[in-house]
Amino acid sequence: KREYVSEEIDMNSRRVSAQEAKTGAVGVGQQVTFVGRVASVNEGSAVFEDANKETLKVWAGLGTNYTAGTVFEVVGAVMEDRSIKESRCISFGEDFGEF
């Protein structure tokens, strides 16, 4: 079962780590691409863990169902609280190898 909103990932958005998103390396409102494994799911959002084991909150876009343990590439805007508001994403599944 594939869980995604869109496979049309924007190649022009800046790829960021959780640390870059949280420390202000990118501006509020800037569109970014983030890859991470879902650590926990909350109502309307999920906490992701990136390859550096840093966590970042992502607000789900319309129709997105995040599943714990699944790796996603998320494109979205950086919010004032340094979370990401997803505009689209693609699931890479749970068997993504070492992450």
C-alpha cells in the first residue's frame, strides 16, 4: 500500500535537515524538502526523525496519512514555530534501509 499525496516533488525547493529547519538556516515561509522517518503520529501532524537522529514536526497536508516507521520526502513551507506545513509528499515505505 503506497501512501502519498503526489509524486511530483519540486526539485527547486531547498533540501534541509531537521536542524537547519529548526535553527533558522531557512526563512519562515520558504519552501523546503525534508526526508525523514515518522517517529510518532499526532492529530494533524507527525514528528519525523532525519538521518542525523534530529526530530522535526511536520503538519500533514490534506489527505496525507503518516504511518510510524515510514520514510517520507516532504515538500512544504517552514512555519514560524520552525515546523513544516506539508504541501505534498511521497512515501518511500518502511524498508528504506539504514536511515
